[in-house]
Amino acid sequence: MRIGIIGASGRVGTRLIEAILASPGLELAAALVSPGSPLIGKPVAGALEYRPAEKTIRSHCDVMIDFSTPAASLAFQDLLGDQRLPVVIGTTGFTVADDAALTAHASARPLLVSANFAHGFEAFKQTALGFASKMPGAEPQVIETYYARKKADPSGTSKMLASEIAAVRSLAMGFAAPETPIAVNREGDTVGINEVRFNLGSAEAAFHFTVHTLAAYAEGAIAAAQWLVTQAPPPGRYSLADSLTR
């Protein structure tokens, strides 16, 4: 399977390249960076070089994995036009308008979008959502801990958790649930700790998910890419849950 990486020089992008090069049956077909990157023209593996995106990318890749920026991600989708090249998108920070634009692009190709591709995260999320659905009166809180250099705003993962918890509580209660609060911590070189706590007054339930290495995100994204290629779903927007259940 030939995989192209968008955001190839980033924290997850570099781990994706390492994982692909170490995996039999996978081939690194493109390592895309921003047009102003000093890496352009430098070797990645063998004769392959870092380069900016271009319209001919379809002839080289079976699937793309995108861990870049919202602007770069949407620019790449525009560049693809009506090409049916499937894309896994782990980029976060999209605005409401950006998200709507992604959905529009999904009419041309399969897009599998998630804020967190770490292996096992989806099961963690579904467990927390199941608890929220069965105990909608419990007061939830989402807590995150990431490395000290990460921006102080809540991550895309925490925003996703908070939004989906509020949605299932609203459905269970029959009226709009309050916004789920998010607590943000930044510590050392922590890769990622996600926690959901439910205060029941006389008791508390807590669900934890800890990522030890960035390789966890790369492994999950590659598994999602393999699903897109082997299952060949029609154009549309897919979630990580889709790749685990179909």
C-alpha cells in the first residue's frame, strides 16, 4: 500500500514515516511539507524527497494521511479537486466553517476524520459516552495533560469528548445539557493523558487514557488508512468508529 504523508516534518508526521518504512507491505510514496519548508528537496528515504503538494499526487499514492494544519489540510483538499484519493485526517483546530468545507470535499472522496487516532482511544471514548448515556445526571468533566510546549487552549481531542458527552446527555435527558467543562494541564514531555470524570455526588467515576509515545497516533492512522484502501468505501465522511465496526 502506497501512503503519502501531509505534514511529513511534524511531530506525528515523522513517526508516520518511521512506521511506514519499518512495515513490510507499506511504501512511503510522498512526504509533503509546506511550500516554504527548508526540507524541500532533501531526501526522506532512498530517492524520495520532501516536496510540496502538487496535483499529480494521485498517480503516486493509494491513500494520504494528513497531520498538518487546518489551512494546509483544506488547501490540499482544494488541490485534489474531484480526485477520489482517500484521505485520513488527524489535523485538528478546524473552525465550524472549515469543518463544513471538509464535509463538502467528502462528496468527491472518502475522508476519515478524527481528533485522536491513538490505538484504543475510540474504545475509551465509547466507554465514557456509554456511562454518560446511562447516568446523564452525573456532572462530567474532561481533563487533559499534554507536553509543556503545546498551546494552552483545549486540544481537539478534549473538545470532541466534551461535545459528544453533552450530546449523549442531552439525548438521554430530553433537554440540552450544559457545556462539558475542560481542564487543561501542561507537563514536561507528556505525550497525552485524557480523562473523563463523572461526579455523582456520593460517588465518582473516572475513565483514563494515556498515550506513552507518538507512535500510537501513527499506528492508529495507518490502520485507518488500510481500512480506507481495503474496504474502498464510497465518497463520504467517515469516523474512526466506522473503521472499527465495518
